[in-house]
Amino acid sequence: MTSTSTPGLIRFNALEQRAALAELHEACASRAWGEWLLAARPYASTEDLYTASDTATAELTAADLDEAMAGHPPIGRPKPGDPTSAREQRGMAGASEELRAEMLELNLAYQDRFGHVFLICATGRTGEQMRDAVKERIGNSPEQEREIVRTELGKINRIRLARLVEEEA
């Protein structure tokens, strides 16, 4: 296995603590996750950073997961002016009005059932795939769904960290 250190990772390792925490918060809204990753700096490789992220995500409490999910907009409604959520939800960009309305209804039903936003790693998924996933997952128990959310959050965090450490400036 090759370990890589990118100019972006070198930059991230060198950041002042407050600036690094702010960048981590952009990747994941959980304060505990960000502090975990911050405490493990410097990272020798991007793989070390991803492994730390996976470990931190696995250790999040229910309250930490809630905090992380609060940073994610509902599928089909990216935060205005937020290029990250717009890019990640690109699969909904060309969705029909019918699909958008169906996703809104499903998002609300999901939120009523579980008390939080439907979280899925939307990168690379079509609107129909996301709709099918929420339809499938709404029947889960809260415990099952919590673990699926943790897994999806881990995927999202890895994608966002990759973008962070690939940036050179």
C-alpha cells in the first residue's frame, strides 16, 4: 500500500489549530469528530487521515451524530450559496418537478420518523437512486438507521477530506 502526502495535506498539517478546526468543521459539523482529527495531526499520509476519520466517526455518540447531521441539508434542497452541498447533490439538479416533490414528501416523512435529516452519500447518485434509498430505509428501526447514517457520514467525510487535502492553496 502506498502512502501519499499531498501539498494539501502538508498545508493542512501546518495550519494553526483554529484554522484547521474550521476546515474540519466544513467537512463534518461534529465538533468531537473535528477535535479527534485535530489531535492526531500531523498526518504522514492521506490514508492516515482517512483512517483517523473512520475511527472518529465510529466513536461518535448519538449527540455527536445529531450534530453532524444538522450540518447537512435535506436531499433536493442544498444550502443556498453552498457549493459543497450543491456539488454533492448534483444528481437532483436535473430532477423533474414530480421527483422533487416526491423527495420533499419523503424527506419530511423520514424526518418525522427518525427526528433527523435523511443522510446519504449523494455523490454520484441519481435523484431516483436517492428516492429509492429513502423509500427503502424509512422502514428501518431507529437503531438500524443510526448505523446506516454513521456509515453514510463516514463516506461523506472521506470525500470531503479528500477534497480538502487535494487542494494546494
